[in-house]
Amino acid sequence: MKKRKFFGLAAGFVLAGVLAGCGTSDDKGQAAEEGVQVVKVAYDQASKPMTYTDDNGNATGYDVEVMKLVDEKLKDYQFEYVGTSSDDLLIGVEQGKFPVGVKNAFVTEERQAKFLFPKEYLGLSSIGLVVKTADKKIDSLEKFADKGYTLAPIAANNAQYTVVKEYNDAHPDNPVKLKAGDEFLVDVVQWVNEGRANGGVTIEGIFEQQVVSEKGPYHNLKNDVVYNEFGVIKTWPLFNKKQQTLADEYDKAIKELRDEGKLAQLSEEFYGRDLFKVLDKAER
């Protein structure tokens, strides 16, 4: 029986972890330990409730806990979790420092060129608009565009940018005013509250943590801004291009977990709702 080791390492220790554990060149990319292949799984440690480091320094969140269940089914592998930033995760997985990373990732053409996507998705994510309460009827990109409203900037390498761009490509006569930002994550709630933009795109889980939660930094704005879902999107782990064997093993495990209802349970735990009940709404 393989030993379990779960690490939520601070970003400052990422390099040391990479150098110590990612020096092999075989397909699984890791050294064997007692007959078990050790796989370093990078996770964005600041994207609660999808992926984050808890108060005890442990890796957790929906994506991470799903990967822990996947690991339980893969007896020939042992997953170790390395906390890092979103940008460093993307670079690290692409360059092979990490065999796989999780960050509530959406599929985009750009990412398909850089990463190996498995056949089976990891979960589902609610995406929507943050607007002021006075605009609470604005619950779609089409209605937002109708108003001629200004959207908070989104980094071009953020998949949320792709979602809006796809809408604009399909609605050339009524596009959303989309501006590429310099930072991967923009403080959408603050932009809307301060009137710097009429609205912003975000993930429901992030809005819940920032505004709805009593511990959220913007809980004082709970009556001033609202979140309106306009889509449900499948999310995926990102594998390095050389990790086909590991991705195939993941596919077998994740399908079993979904059929067992384990993913729905984690969705309830971390998102407060079973997003698999609205799977038919997932357009991408």
C-alpha cells in the first residue's frame, strides 16, 4: 500500500520542489519511490474555493480534492501538491517542471497548443457578470452589450477573455466592449463598486468567497453588487504534452469518480451547489 504525502507548499518553495522532484525524463516525469511514481501536481494557491492553501498550509479546493480522489484510484502513483501562482503554473506545466496542474482551467485554442487535455473533464464552473444591484436584470452578455456598458479588463491569457471574445465573434453587430488587461486577475468587485466599469466577468465561487461569505473582503458590498450567471463551463486539469500515460490513467479514474457521484459531492461542498445538475447548460 502506497504512502500518502500531501503538501501545500508556499510559492517560495516551488523552485526547490521542482529541482528536487522533477529531474527525470521518463513519460511520467518523476522518480519512483518504493515502486510508486511520484507526481508533483501544481495548483493555484490563491483561487478559493477551486484551488487554495488553507490556514494549516494544506492544499485544498474542489480541483485539488478531486485530484486526491484520482490519486486514491491510481495505485502506481503518489501525488504531491505544489502551491504556486496561476502564471507560474501555466509556465511550469508547459515546460515540464510539473506533469500536471489544476487551476479551474477552461479549454482555449491557445492552451490546446501548449498543454495536453485529457478526454474527461474535471468539473464545472459557473461564470457570470458582477454588476451593481441597480443593474441586476443584466444577466447575459447580450443584455450587457445592449446597454453599451464597459467591462472590467481581462488579461488576454485568461480563459474568461476567450469566453467574451467568442460571444463577440458570434455577435459582431452587438459586441461587448472588451479590453485586454495587463494583470491575469483584476479586482472585478472593486472595479464595479468604484464605477470604473459597469460590470466584470468572474467565477461564482470567487464572488461567493469575496462578497457572500461573512469573512469575505467585500462582504460589506453584499447589497451593492450582484452576480448573474450567464454560463456553465467544463474545467480541466492541464497536463504536460509528454504526459499521455498519466492523462490516460486520469481519464479512467475521473470517469469512475463521476459515475460514483463523488464529484457532485465535492461540488456541493466547495460551491454550495451540484453544478452537474446543470451540465446540459455547459456550452464549452
